[in-house]
Amino acid sequence: MKPLPAFLLFLILILSTIFHCSDRDRTNPLDPKNPDTGGRPTGIRIFSEFDDIHVTWNLIRLNDLAGYNVYRKTADDTIFSLYRRLEVDEREFIDYNVEYDTRYSYRITAVGVDFETPASDSVSIIPGPSVIWATDADNQRIIKISHDGIHTISNSTVLGFPWDIEITDRRENYWYSDIFYGSIYHIESSELTRYASVNYSDPVDIDFDSRRNILWGANRAGSILRISSVVVDTIQEIRDVFIVTPLSVAVSGLEGDCWVADPGSNRIYRLDASGESRTVIQDFFMNPKDIIYNENDHTLWVADSTRVVHLSFDGEYLTEINYPFRDANQLSVNKENGDLWVIDGGGLSAEPKILKFDAELTLAASTSGFSFPRNLVVNLADSGCVVADVGSGKIVRLTNEGKILGETEGYYFPYGLAIEYPRFF
């Protein structure tokens, strides 16, 4: 058999190289045919924390990369405009030139000596004057969410299994309870600085007295917990023969008194600021599951299963809401305008709803579509509300009218909620 001519061998080699290259993975991240990137920056993420907006993206490793361009558009703009040029080693842009309640959108391009890539996917956000804090108990995490309720600021693993949470009047300073280990923890500047625990403790609800720096807790195992953030080497456990299964505490920042809802005894208790004096202020309840204090008019609201009852500061009966509650179990009051938000139903009961009653006790909003809402809190920044829905694993942000503004999901057991709103700190 005669050998192939040299030119045929050369042709075969060339064709083999061409076909081999066409099948080879395109590893250049800026190659328009790269199946992972499409030749543009990827991993674009956005969040806001009060009056700044953070945009991040995946780092691109390329020898001839010169930097990145940031394009911005507001709600009034029709097109994106070049807003900022960044160095090659940067992959985060912080925009301080923003206003509350305005939508901002961003795109990122990568720039070389003689090229600019197509723009990344766009991301947008509406910054605002509050931050949502939440706990995900079984995942051992505390989450911070932007004002709009859509974008996660941080998702941090903490010690224990965080249940309820209270933030103080200082940034990155908060308390959380842990019903699994029976502990209460204090975090300051993102560091666990001190904690206190009680044997056989089940701290299901906590409330912070910012004027006296005292934390109160309802221990479902049969006591009330009192901790000073100044003297934290001991924890005061208040027991009484009449206290059976306390589920909720509410503190008056003015007087320092603490009220307790105890469905085990079907009573409401009042303790003075020192915890030494205890008084039964009402014993006509059927199943009091939650109690809240309104700092504006110094009155109390109690969720009592099929009733929501209004009490005076001294515990006298004032009125109750005329509504056919099925299982009123959680409350939050707007201390500025008197609006009252209620979780009605959940668990094995009929479809749960989030109800809002105005200061005249008229039903102003009713929102359904929840699976098993376990907690809620008013956002004083816009008079809306935030709901922890355990059944769907979501944190849901509602407007003042009860419409869904935004939500984050993927949580295993979201429960604790708090709003950081600096105007009131």
C-alpha cells in the first residue's frame, strides 16, 4: 500500500485540529459563546442597607481585563447610562447617591484595552429607611433583609437555634432566645459577647427595655426571665405558684413594667421594673397567647383565641374587636396611628389570614395565601407589616393596605422578627 501524499496528511491534520477546537469547551469567560457566561459578567447581586445600595458580581480572571463599567437607571430614565468606572480588582460597587422610595437599576460590563463586553443582567431595588431582621431557627441563622423585603443583606450562622429576636438602640446590637438550648444570647458588633441560660428553660418570647437596658423573657417552662445588659453574669428567674405556661411578655419603656400572657393559668400578670412585685391584673381570659403594649396611649392588647381584647395600663377592660376570630394568636400594633395587625388562624385551623384593624377598630385589610404564619411585626417606616410564614419558609413584606410588597424564601423555620428603624433609636 502506497503512503499518503504529504499534502493529504497536512490536510487531515488541519481538519482534525479545526473539528477538535470547535468541540472544545470555551473557557474564556468573555467569549460570547461561553455557555456559562455568554461573554458578560455574571452572578449579579444587589441589596440596600438604609441609604446605600450594594451591587456585587463574580470576579473575572483574565490577563487583558482593564476594569468594569457600572451603568445605572432610575425610574425616570428610559435607558441605562454609564455611571462609574471601576478598577480590575473590584467586584463590588456601593452607591451612596440614592434616595428612599426610588427604584434604581444597574448593569455591569467588563472592559479591556480595546473592548467592552455586553452588559450583565440588570438588577434593581428600592432603598428605604428600615432593615428587617429575622431568625431561621432550625438552620441556626439570623437574616437581615432590605427595606423592600426582597433582597437579603446577610444570612449568618449563629450559636444555638435562634427563636425570638430583639434589636437594641445601637447598630449590630441585639438579643435572641434559643428554646432548644434554653438560652438567651447577646450579640454586639457581630460578636457573641455574653449570654445567660437557665436549666429547663424554654424562652419563647423576649422584649427589650431600651431605657433601662433590661431584657425580659417568657419561659414556657413556668417562669419569667429578667436580664440586665449591664450585669450579665446572672439571670433573674421569677417564679410564682400562679405562673404556669407564660407565652408572651410586653414591656413599658416609660415605667419599666412587664406584662405576661399565661394561657396555662388563663391570666395576665404585671411585674414592676425590678421584678419583685407581681400582680394578677385579669383572670377572665380563655387562652391568652400574645400581649403587646402600645407606647403611644399606654394600653394593652391581648390575643385570646376567639377574641382580641383591649386593656388599660392598669389592666382594666376597655373593649374588644367585633370580629369572628377563629384563632387570634399574634399581634403587632402601630404606635404612631393605632393600627392593629392580627394573625388569625394557622396550623390545623381554617386558612390563616393577616388582618389589619384601624384605630377605630374597623377591618382595614385582610390578606390570605399564607400557609402557617407564626409571627408578625409592624414596620413603622411605612406602616406596613412583615410576616414569618413557617409553612412556606418565607418572610413576607406587606404594604399598609395589606398587599404583598416583597418576599424572601428558602428558610426552614422562620420565626423571630424585628425592624431596625433608626428614627426611633
